[in-house]
Amino acid sequence: MIYECITEGNYFIRDEEHYTHYETYLARYPSGLFRNEAKTRLAFIKNNKAQHELDFKSMLKISSNDKFFWGIKFSEKGGQLGYRVIMSATLFDKNGDTWSTTVFHDFIHEREFNIPPGGSYQFDNWFRGRNFIGGHILCDIRIIDVGGHFSSRTIYFYCND
């Protein structure tokens, strides 16, 4: 991609693309060698959004060893813009009482990760306990793409026997 080759003096745009990188480049080097490429890419990422997709099963079944397995697959379908996911989860038992997220196999108070253009990431977790039958997980997801476009989603996972 263009952002991998924009260099001027000691300023590099690479690794994690974000619209502010191009704005900074253009402010520092208004007549820089790569100004046209930077302007073009900046306009593209500001005027387009990452095409994010989430795949999950909202009904959880308890396994023979009293575990509930849950997960979400995050994908970017456009192949042009990546995005950052900020996710948190709260576990409720059948009485509606909240449980510390330390109950999860992999602690998830808040988790952040990046999805590259055209890429995907599978988040998986589990927790144990028959007292969660009839309860649920409330998962809050915030997505911010490289153009600064924001969206959010709340997902419920229901715990069944």
C-alpha cells in the first residue's frame, strides 16, 4: 500500500495506518515528494469506512465439564481499511447478579486488538459453572477504523443447558 512507502527525512508512515499520519506528513512536508499520494490516501480513508463483520453464536450450551464456550470472529471485508476493536464483557448469573470477569478463562475486563484490511481475528473464551445456566454475557464492542469512523454494538450471549 502507499502508506508503506511514504518517507521524508525522518518521517515514516508505516505499520499502523491512521488518517493523522497523513495529516502530520502533509503539515510537516507541504511540498514533500509524496504529497499527492498522501492527499489521495487521506481523502480515501476519510471518505470510506472499513467494512467490518462479526460472526458469533448467541446461544451458548453448557458442555459435559460445565464449561460455556463463546467467541466472536471479527473480519474486514473491503480489503482497503483496517480497524481497531475495543471490547468488554460482563457476566450475569441466572439471578441477574454480575460476576467478576476473572471468572472467564482469559481475563477480559477490556480487550483491544486490530483487524488489518481484508483480515480477521477470532476471539475465543470460556467460563465454568452450572449457576450460569439461565444467565448471559453482555459484550460491548466499539470499532474505530483508520479514518476515525466509529461504531458500537452490544451483543448478548445466552447461557442454556
